[in-house]
Amino acid sequence: QSVLTQPPSASGTPGQRVTISCSGRRSNLGNNYVYWFQQLPGTAPKLLIYRNNQRPSGVPDRFSGSKPGTSASLAISGLRSEDEGDYYCAAWDDSLSWVFGGGTKLTVL
Amino acid sequence: EVQLVESGGGLVQPGRSLRLSCAASGFTFGDYAMHWVRQAPGEGLEWVSGISWNSGSIGYADSVKGRFTISRDNAKNSLYLQMNSLKPEDTAFYYCAKDFASTWENNYFDPWGQGTLVTVSS
């Protein structure tokens, strides 16, 4: 049972906009930043969004993040087949640990 | 380019020990905190442990506290995870990851290595 809650799956057709939610509590998302990681099939996770809505260099602006209160969301616009994979949210928890969501499997139809 | 290469995984019996290593290159290793994160096959991510730049601050997930020990050797650009009293539920890919800052608390980590698989089974 993951500390942060994500939907197990999401899907969309090429070109569509898809959002993935992540919910937590005050001790994690309420008080701290959210981070999003992308894991493509057979590869290690890669940082996609940091500090709620910042993109590392090289990440397309099709990816965006937001965090209102104790929930967060990742939006992917202009969906592409190469976006298919698993997406995880993460946050620092005031109990002195890092917590992750269970992951959302994104399918591009 | 930052490179992190894990090694030391394998098949081990329950109750035995294993030591993982992570060789770092492409950055000043001694300036940054480091982490271990694991992923059971087909499952999600779980943070395992973090260590500050000078080993002065260390943290563990409750699931491994008292059994796992994180350490680093800045002269060798290497991170380690000593895993004792292993359980079948410790079976996972273990990734090392570089922190953004010198402390492991409340920053973020990227990039990650490719992982090493630990299988705990009799």
C-alpha cells in the first residue's frame, strides 16, 4: 500500500491531453513539493517534474505539473506513443522519509 | 555525463547478507547526497535509504531499519548498501540515485542508475 495514491492506469489517443492525479496528506503533499518520475519499459525511472511544476532540461513542455493542497497532478498534452510507460509521484514526508505513489500505467491507444 | 552503475545483486537465501555497490562518475561525488530506491518486479518504487555528502546524516525506510546499512567512500566515488537478515519481500531491483543537494532530506534525486536485481529465495 503506497503512501501517495495514484490511479493504476490512464490512457489516451495520440495528440490528446491526459492528466494523472496523486493524492496525499498534509505531512507530504500538503507541506512539501511533489516530484514526478517517468519509467519507460525496461528502463530506470527518470525525473520528469521537480518542485511541483519545474521541468529539468530536456523534458518537453508537453509535460506540466501542479499541486493544489494535498493533491497533485501531471498533465501530458499532445500525447505521443513514446510517452507510454509508468508515471510515479513522490514527495518528502515530514516523518523523515521519501514516499511514492503506486504508479500509473499510461497507455497510448 | 553523470553515470551510476550498481553491482552486487544476485540470488541469496533468506536470512543471509548481501552488499550492493554503486560506482559514480561524471560529477564530484563527495559534494552530493545519495539514495537507494528499490522496485519489486512489476511493482512500484520504494525509497530505501539516503546518506548526506559526508555521511553525517543517514535515513532509512521503516521496512529496512535495523537490517540495512548505507555507507559511502568519497575517495572511491562509491556508494554501498549492506543488507543483512534478508527476507523474500526484499526481492527487488535496487537503484542508486544522485541527490540534487548535499543533504538527503527534502531535495530530490536524479539521475538513477540502471539497477541491480536482488532475489531472496531458498
